[in-house]
Amino acid sequence: MHSHQSAASLVLPAHMIQVQHLTKTYEDLRRGRFRAVDQVSFTVRPGEIFGLLGANGAGKTTVLRILSTVLRPTSGIATIDGYDVAHEPAEVRRRIGFVSNNTAIYDRMTAWEMVEYFGQLHGMTNDSLYQRLEKLFDQLRMNEFRDVPGGKMSTGMRQKVSIARALVHDPPVLIFDEATLGLDVLVARNLLAVIRELREAGKCLIFSTHIMSEVERLCDRIAIMHKGRILDSGTLDELTGRHQETDFEELFFSLLSSHEDATHTIDAKEMEVAR
Amino acid sequence: MSLSSKEKRKAAMRAGRPRFSAIRLMYTREMRDQLRDRRTLFTIAVLPMLLYPLVGMLLLQIAQFTRQHTISVCVIGVEHVTDDAEHAETNTFVSPLLVTVEDEEEASPSRLQPLGVSESTPVRFSKTLWDSDSNIDVYAYSAAELSRSGDLEERAQDWVRDQVFDCVVCVRQPLGVNGPVIMQDNQETDAAGASVGLYYNVASDQSMIAKDRMVSILNRWRGSWVRTRLSDAGVELSVLDPFKINDCDIAPERTREAAFWSKLLPFIMLVWAMTGAFYPAIDLVAGEKERGTLETLLCSPALRSEIVWGKLGAVMTFSMMTALLNASSMLVTSSFVFNQIGVGPAGSSMGAPPLIPMLWLLVALIPLSALFSALALAVAAMARSSKEGQYYLMPLMMVTLPLVLLPMLPGTTLNLGTSLIPVTGMFLLVRSLVEGQHMEALTYLPMVAVVTSVCLSLATRWAKRQFESESVLFGDGDQWELGAWMRHLWRDRQRAATPTIAFGCGAVILVALFFGKLAVTEMPDTFGGIAKLIFLPQFGLILAPTLLMATMMTTSLRTSLRLNTVNWRIWSLVAVLAVMLHPLYMQLAGLIGQMYPLSPQALEAMRPFGEHISSAPWLSVILLMAVVPAICEELAFRGFIFGGLVRNNSPVRAVLVTAFMFGISHGVLQQSISATFMGILLGWVALRTGSVLPGILIHFGNNALSVSLGRIAELQLPGMQNLISVDAVSQAPQYHPIWTGCALFVSVACLIGMYRITADMDVMENNDVLADRIISDQPVRDPSLKQYAS
């Protein structure tokens, strides 16, 4: 297994994130054993923003949770910088920053303490930590609420703290899961600007959303997820070329409906066979 | 990344170990977070500081009320109890109960007078009977006068009921030569004529205080009466008191002082240590889940183990702080209050408890707090929100509280048996330390230490497991619904049982056995009856539920009952074990019998059972006592239940839980304990071999030897007396100690052999990974797994 990994990282050094046949199944009371993520594969290079687009419940969050080592995959492999998320989670976590609408900040900690704490958890030395903190707080314009406790912050402030928290150890990979959810237009715009800056800095980014315009404007490559599967992926031009559809929104829905039709016909065939 | 795979692996190993710095970081953060929370501070610090002084003040108030409150008493029949010249010939007492007050100042202050009654005579109780007359107001009326306007008894009752007086003493007629018989309420008395009625109301505190005072006054009066009468009759008063009892407590002063506190204080401390652990635990786990900060933490570089240790440290600190603050607050308040009131249990010196020995409590508090904290953390992890967490407090308390209450029972002392009970043992150990019995404490220290550390490690392990479990941390907020759940059970059947089904099966069997036992009212007196008594529960209550659940809820009987083949090398080791474990089992059962002896009644009740067994045909006994239990019990416990519990990579859970269930199913405490140990061993064998079959053979061998040892001894084979001897007193066959020693050696060798054989095979995989893989049928389709394999 280790040999496999080192081989993979030798062959494809440019790929920071590699996901192969990733599957995650859950026991569910109503649906039974159901696949939240089904045979998902993709790769992301440094300096690239990879967009995961899909409706709620498409399995985006599950994929990203697996990448951030919070969940273990049922099968399949995901590696970050050559480290397997299932077997070397500590190494993986050292190399990622994860921002999600599920990763809240502590109510009883100030912005400064929060970011400082996670920096310390990363084992940063005091010198580099405080340098980094000052830089981040300047960069994200967070100095005016340095000493405000999390409980008293606005949504925008919290989001900034979350980003600073994820960036504190300067990770090569950043994962944003529905990060613009619930933000007002201005804050969301700022966030997208930050993400672009990170790309310029050569970071490898994954960005999941259900908002199509964000994907269109931001992402270098896009994967469209539906019911746990990636229906198609590529650059915006590739996708529009392949499906002969210039309007991205139309493209998305036609993909979804053709997938639905396909599964329905399969279901119908299976029913016939069963009869 | 130019690291070689070996270096990488080393780095991964290093990365897997919790770092002290991270734990400290986590700990300080949690502490700071909790200290910034007003609610926590209130329950941990402010509440105990306020609670005990408030309760103490309340107690003081009550005490003062009891002592100083002025009560009003009415005496009806004043003419019979005063030193009145008018009635001198009928009143035969020496000193009067009431004395007329000449001085108006000294008379009781006049207060409301009952309607239709002329003013009472100014009187007070005779000084010899009640000297502090300031707190009793006496109203005295003549019985003759009152009875003219109605029934005395009715009037007395009305007065008490309407709270005109707190208490009414009614003397209807002159008291005879025998003195007064105090008659409470209106009970019948056979001391004709000479009776004093005492009317009071138990529902009123004032009335009860008045009654108590009146009883003591009347008793004193009667006593003086009797003494005078006796000395008049020429009887020496010393006759009444032929000898004096000089009691002498030989306990050292330290013990005497500590006796009360050494019982109460540990109890208070433990209860608070439990409560103090639970609330922070809920906030630190369920609260974080609810607020969404747990996921932030989980994707940070902190390892799960670091998170658990850090949180455990914080919870433990709060648990200890709560316990200490409560205990010290209670100590200070109560010693102050007791001093004020001047009472203590059994008149012992209650004052301040000896402080230095109490330091032992602190030593014991550390492991117990850690234990409670780990339990609380593990339980709280199951909750999705703080509110849900609160619901889990009760069940946890119900499990742990008996262990804390047990040492409070009278007669529970530190001995081998009690020292092995978790929490209780520690409690009793501390008590003997506080009382200064250091030798006794030292004797049992190893047992208590081992039991406590085993419990502690299990609890922390559980807590860690909880933090590694996805379903615990990310359990979806799905509404549980009976119908959907039943459909889910049927539709999503798997090859082996799930842990839930396994727990369910165990619970069904144990509950059924419990009620089955209740249904048996008397021991049968024929072999057939005994056979029925064994067959029915074995088949009906153990095997039937297992098979039913295995067929209904799983798709493969073979997988769910773990009927896997085992290679011949293991079979040979298992066969040796089946014989060799029995002497050790006997030794263990003997030890347990010494520690927790069976009562003579129980032994008597078992006797006919043994006699029938020894007189029945050997083959049917073997079938009844060895074959049937071995198959039924093993299929249930080491088969179906084990197969469910071992999943999700939980071998320890599977071994321990099935062992406990197996133990409990035996019903009699002594048998349960030895069966639990046997269950651990059988569970280990089941785990290593991945099959239920070896367990059946070992179980069979053990039971078969148990029932036929006597017969083997009777055969008197040549050389057999070197192995088995018959005890001269109890007529019970027993193994020769040398043979037992050999058996120990051989058994250990077999177990090591089994460990080494199975280490090369992937039966361990068989237990969990394969079961799961087969179920999810992933490897067949997943090409990546081929890469793993190569």
C-alpha cells in the first residue's frame, strides 16, 4: 500500500489531490444502505481551483469531509500530497485548511485566541506563529475585531476567522465547503477575492457550492455531482463544448435530467427483468 | 516528498502518538473556555459555597425554633394537679405539677381566651419539673367547671384542632395512689381512673414540640412521685438501679472522630464528583457538536487521542473541583452548625473532622474522578446536543450510584470480596485509611488498585472509541421511527448481526432467563424434572431467540453464528484446552467460594440436585449438562452476539460484553463470577480462531469433567489417586495441586500456541474486516482494492 502511494506521487507529482473511486456508504433508516458518494474520481493541481457543483445532498460535503480526514472512506483512495487520507490522517491534516459551514468557531474565544490556538495545535513556534498572525489579521482586515469573542461576531467576521484559522499554518491545500452559504453579497465577494489570491499564491483549492455563477467565475475545472456521482468534469469550455450548451445553467440541468432518465430506464428494465 | 516508505511509516507511527504539548494546549483551552462560562462557574463554585451555608442556616433556625419557641399548653383539671388546700385529701402527690402564681409579673401573659370560658388561673409548672418556664404559656382550668359546659374530650380536641392551644393536658379525676398514666390521644387504658390525656396534632410542628415538652414534664413528675412513694414504703432507691453500665469505646480517638465523617464525606464527594464530571462533559462534547466546533477541531492537526486526553483532563479537573468545594463547604458549615446545635450522632465528638486523615480522600478522589470523567465523556459523546446529553445523566447515575451506596450499608467492610467491586472497594479502602487502619488498607490496596485501573483503562478506552466512531460523532439527526426501523432491519439484513442486534439478542436472553427463573417455584425432585429445568431454558430461552434472530435478521446462518471451519492444528490445541482448563476452573470456583461463601440454605437447596445428577445414567447427564449447554450457550454468546459485537473493529467489546452476559446468564453470583472469567477466555478463543466451534468443544469438556469428576474418582483407576482425590469432609472430588499446576502450564502453552498460529492467519480479519467487506460487496467492484492486495 505504501509502495502504491510513493509510486503514485512519483508518477504524478503535479497532482496535489488525487481521488480514485471514492465511495462512502451509510446505514440509513429510510433508504437502507445508501451511497452518499459513489465511485468518485478527480485530481487537482497546485494553483488550480477545482469546483464541485451539485444540489444539496449530492454528496459534496461527504467527499470534502473524507478529504479532510473527518470521515473515513468505505472504499477507494484519496491522497493529498501523496498521503492517504485513511491511513495517514495526521500528515494530511498538516497539509490542508478546511473551511465549511459546519466548522464553527468557539463562542467564548476571541478572534486572536482562536487563530492562535489552531496555530499552536499545528505546532508552530511562537515567532513564526505571531508573525503569521499579524500578517493574516492585516491581510483579511481583522484587526478591528481582534479581541471580540466569537459569540458576539457577525457572520462575516466569523467567516474571516474561519479562513484565518484554516490558513494559519500556510497549507498547500485549501478546501472550501459551501463557504459562501449564508453570507451577504459583500462578504461573499470578499471571500471569492481571497480565494483568487490564494490561487495566485499557488495553492491547490477545492471549492464546493450549489451556486452556478460562483463556479463559472471562479473555478478552473468543474465537476458536476448528483446523487453521489460525478456526472461530468472538465474546464468550463470543455463542458460547454462536449454538451453543445453555452449556458452553464442549462448545461447543468440537462446533465441532471439525462442522468435521471438513464437511471429510470435502467430501473424500468430491471423491473421488467424481475417480472 | 523524498521520504522512503519506511521513514514514512515511522513518521506515521510518531504522528499516531499523542503529543503532550497538544494535550496541554487542549486542556488549557477547555479550562479557559469553561471558566468563561457563567453557568459552569455557578454550578461548580458558587452553588456549593451558597448551598451548604444556606441549608446550615435553615437547620439552625429550626433548632432555635424548637428550643426557644414559646408554646401554649392548656391543663384541664387544675384542681387535681396543684397543691391546693381544698383538694388536699384527694391529691396524694408529694410535689404539685402546677404552682399557683401569686406574683402577677410571673404569670403567663394573657392571650386569647377560648370562648365561653372564664379566665384561667394564673399558674406555672413547678420549678423542679421545668425551670425555663419562660417558653411555656400555661392555661389551667378546672375540670369540674369545664365539664359543666360540655364534654371535656371534645373540647380538648377542638382546642388543639383550632390551634387555640398547642397541646392540651386533661386530668379528669384525682390521680390515685399509682400516679398518673400518661395517655396520648384517646387511647384505651386499663389503668382505671388514673389517667392523664394528652392532646396534640401531629400535623403541626408547634403542637409536636409542645407534646414533646409536656411528655418530658409529665414523666419527670411521675418519676418524682414514684421515688417518694417507694422511699415511703421503705424501699431503697438504689434497688431501681442495681448496677451501672460503664461504656468504654476502645477505638482510638482518631477513629472515633472520623467514624461519622469517614462514611459521609466520601459519599458526598463521590456524588459530586459524578455530577461535576457530567455537566462539563456534556458541554465539551455534545455542546461542541451542537455549536459545530467539534468538526473544526476534528480537521485540525490534533489527534483524536489528544482531543480525548485534553477534554478528559478538563472534565476531571472540574469533577475534582466540584467534589472538593462541596465537601469542604459542607465540612465547614456542618461542623459549625453541629457545634451550635450541640448534637451529633450517638453523642460522638462531632466537631471538626480530623483534617490530616481526610487528605486520603484526595488521593482516592483522583482515580475515581478520572473514572467518572471518562464515563461521562463517553456517554456525552452519544448525545447530539446539550439537551439530549442531560437525558443520559440519569441512566449513568443509576449504574454508578449503587456502587457508591453499597459501602454506606451497615456492615459493609473492606474484605477480599468488596475490594474487588469497582468504586466500592476504593471507597472502603479510603474509609479504613481515614480511620487509621493502615495495615488493613495496605493488604487490600493491590486488589483495589488493579480493579480501579482496569475500570479506568476500560472507561478511557471507551471514550476514545467514541471519538473515533463516525456514527457517534456525525450521527445524523434522523428521526427514529419504529416502523421505519423495523423495515430497515428486514430490508438491510446483513450476513452477520449488527452490534445493535447483538445487544438486543443478549438483552432478550437475559430478561427471558430472569423471568424463567421466577417462574420456577420449587426444585424438582426427579431427574426428569431436573432435565426439563435445564432443557427448557437452554433451548427455549437461549437457543431459540438466537436462531430466530439469526434467521430473521441476517442473511447467512453460517456467518452470523460464526460456524467457520478451523484448521487441525487449532483443533488439537482446543482439545487439550478442553481437558486442561477444568482444574483451573475448579481452582477459580473454589477461590470464589471462599471469597463470597454460599449460604448454608443455598447449599441445602442444591443438594438434591447434585444427588440426582450423580445417580442418573452417565450418558444422559453428559447430554444434559455438557452437550446441550455447550451448544446452546456458545451459539448464542460466542456465536451470534459475539459476531455482532466484534464488528467495527471492537474485539475488546465483543470479548468483555459476551463474557458479562454469559456470566449474568448463570444466575447464582458465585457461578456468574467464574463463568465471566471463563467467558473472557472463551471469547478470546472465539476471537483468535474466528469461529464458534472451538468454544463449543472447550465448554463441553469443562462441563463434562465437572459432572463426571466424581464418577472418575469412584472408578479408582490405577494411578488416578495421584490426579484426583476426594475431600474427606465435603466428599467433593478435587484435583491434586501438582496436576492443577501442570494444567496451568499446559493451558498457558496452548493459548500461546494458539496465539502464534492465528497470528499468521487472517482470522483476525475474518472477525471484522472481512465480515464488513462481504456485506458491502465492495472489493469485487472496487479496482483500487486490487492495488492494495498487490
